[in-house]
Amino acid sequence: MANSGEVVTFAAYEAAANRFAHLLRDTGLRYKDHIAIFMENNPRMLEAEGGAERTGVYYTCINSYLSPEEVAYIINDSEAQVMLTSAAKSEVAVQLPALCPAVRRWLMVDSAGAPPHPFEAYQDAVAGHPSLPIEDEQLGTAMLYSSGTTGRPKGILRPLPHHHPGENLPIFDGIRIMWRYRAGMTYLSPAPLYHSAPQTSVALALRTGAPSVIMEHFDPAQFLDLVGRYQVTHSQMVPTMFSRLLKLPDDVRGAADVSSLETIIHAAAPCPIPVKEQIIAWWGPIVVEYYGATEGNGFTYCLSEDWLSHRGTVGKAIVGEVLILDEEGQPCPTGMPGTVWFKGATNFEYFNDPAKTAESRSADGGTSTVGDVGYLDDDGYLYLTDRKSYMIISGGVNIYPQETENLLITHPKVMDAAVIGVPDEDLGEVVKAIVQPAPGVDAGPELERELIAFCREHLAHFKCPRSVDFEDELPRLPTGKLYKRLLRDRYWAAHESRIL
């Protein structure tokens, strides 16, 4: 651990994972049952994931910045029977048992003394269990959540065959090759482990037998220090991290030892062309980019050399075939933007939501989309020109504004509300609300502060607007649908695309 300095050996990790596997079995969990994990970057989180992967259990890692209501929704929707959290998250965690009556067991790590009822101290709960494997080991895997345009998150369920934990799901074997993992590597994780890409990165590093250095929080100067200190070879980052590294003082960057780096993977949001150019110039052609959703319905892939000859691309398809289709489902000509579909790689479903699963697929079920917009060039390289119709990507984090809009409209001083992403040099885009005040309500800084505070009372802060603009009336179609593009275009008019 980068800050605490705690070291967990592979032997200790194996023993801890096995103890947690025994706890799950003794609690009655079997093949395809579910647990949930809600905590900051913490070694116990990885040990619990390891235990779930030995018992045929699906584990759901929950964003550690969500509000109690948001966390409870995911716990209940995932049908989690065991919930693991930490003392650092106790302010939210203690509110969850009343909201989640189906959970059978509540565990809390790092509690000083007895944790609040009904939580058990994790260390005490696992202490009496054997450190050897359970007798009926089965492969388990993550079931992470990806929000939809309605704002409600959806569980992404992958088929779970009856495999031994020493095996892996085929998709992850492909990802290991794509990310160029190898024996003898050292992985540095700078991102929250509840997120899909960091969670997968560290899990695969553990399966590769590679030491992993886990940052509790990203700090650009500390990142460079850790690379040199541990001779890091691999890391996965988002473009915002690149930007903040490039803004460090010249003497800090010049003193950094990055000679050990051999593969930097990035995704989550397209990288601004000047930023990626500067990172490649600094670190060399070691940056590997991929594009794909948590759903794993397809992937594109791009080495630095490919990107330098096709600046701005997110690569060529390596899992599934990329199709660019217009609104009638017909192929778009080369260079013309349309919805990005993948053909031949649709092995996921949304947990307990067949309607949402059907919405993501073509009529014959053979192709799927998550709604991004882009085009192909003559060489078959994909370029993204827009985002999912309303989604905001801020610092690599997906934010769906409908949830915030639905909240704002409940405020007594709000007649109508729209939430959009607006340009930001550091984060790519940030959340802005555009509000039509109720009759007789004065718009201005005081109302802006009140509405932002109102949002922060009920939602995770990253979903809340950083600023509020006011309009006499918001543009809506005769059907009542908000014509959000008219609003967004005002803020993005000086940009060639909605990707900075």
C-alpha cells in the first residue's frame, strides 16, 4: 500500500482468501450467490475478492463515494447476502442495514473495538476459519455495475462456468494478452479498485504472480516516486492522470526515474491528442489504448505506433467486429459518424433486467451497443466523436445526468432542469446544471449554492453540478422530451468534438 506501507505477501493473501472462502461457505453461500464490497482501496478488499473467486460467488464492488440510498440500491439489486465494508466508510455503512433487510451478514474491517450492530469485526469473523482451501472450490467472478441513461445502475452478469479457481474466464485471458502482462512484471494501481478496469488489472496481476503497489489515492508526484522506488513496469491510467503528471514542475518530472516502465494501459475516456503526444514523448511508445465498456461486448486496441500514425483513434477491433450504424440501423460510410455497435461478442446480460439486455442488442441478438458515437477511417481505425447520448465522462468516471435531473426537479424552487457536461481542461468535462426557476423565484448565486448543496445531500459529490446556469425556459420537444443537444452545443461550440 502506497501510503500505509502495509505489505501482504502472496502466502498471507492466499491464507486470507481461503479463510474468507470458508466464511462464505459456513454462511451458506453457494455457486452463483452474491456478496457486495463497499470500501476504499484496502488490502482486505482484495482478499475478499479472492475468497469469492474460490467459492463460485459473484462479488460486486460498489463505488465508495456513493450515498447510503445509492449503495443500498446496488446491494438490494445484486441480491447480496454478505456485505463487507470498512471503518473508514462507517458513516454511510451504518445506515445500510435498515435499507437492506435481505443481507444475512454484515462485516466491517479496521474497526477499533466492536463495530456497531449488526456489523461483525471482519478480523474476528475470519480468524477461526482454516487457511487451507475449501473442499469444493469453484471459480467466482465480479459482477460490477454500469449506470444506464435512466441513471439507475445495472449489474453486468457474465456466464460463470463450473471451473476450478485456477482457471479464468476466457475474456480475462484475452485481456491479459491485450494488456501485455508477463511473469516478473510489477503493477502500480493508481485508481479506485471498485472501478472495472483497476479491479480487473489488479486481479489479473495477482493471477500472474506479479507484485502490485496500490495507491490509496492518485497523486502525480507520488506516482512518479513509486515507479522509481518499486521499478514499476505496468500501470493502467486515465487521461486526467496524464494531464496532471504533465502539469508537475519541470524539476519534478526531470528527476523522476521512469526507465522501468514498459506498458501503460489507458482507457475510460479518449485522451486529448496533445496530452497523449506529450506522454509518449516523455515515456516512449509504451502507451497501449483500448476502448470497451464494462459489459465487455467488444474491444478496440491501439499501440503507440498505431496511434501516432492515426492520431485520435481508439484503435482497431480485436474482440468483435465494429459496425457504425445510422438511426435506421444501416451502415454509415467511412468517415461518417454513427452509433458504435460490436458484432459477435455479446456474452453478458444485465442482472435481472431482460428489458435492458434486449435494448442493448439488435433484433437478432448478434450485435450490441452501449450507445457511443464514432466513425471508422479507411484503415478500419475507430474514432469517437461523441459520448453516449447524455453521459458525462469526467476524469474517466461515467456520470449519467438523469439521476441528478430527477433530483433537482423535486426542489420547490425548480420548475425544470437539465444536467450536461461542459468542457474542462483538467477533467475533460464537468457537470453543469441548467435550471428554469419556479415562478417568483429569483435566479442567482444564492439559488445556485442552494441547489448544489441540495444535490450533495442526496447524491455522491461527483454526480453533482459544479455550477448552475439559469434559463427562462428549457427547450423541450412537443412530446415533452428535453432537447438537450441545443443546450450542450452552446458550451461546446468552440470545440471540434465533445472529446477535448
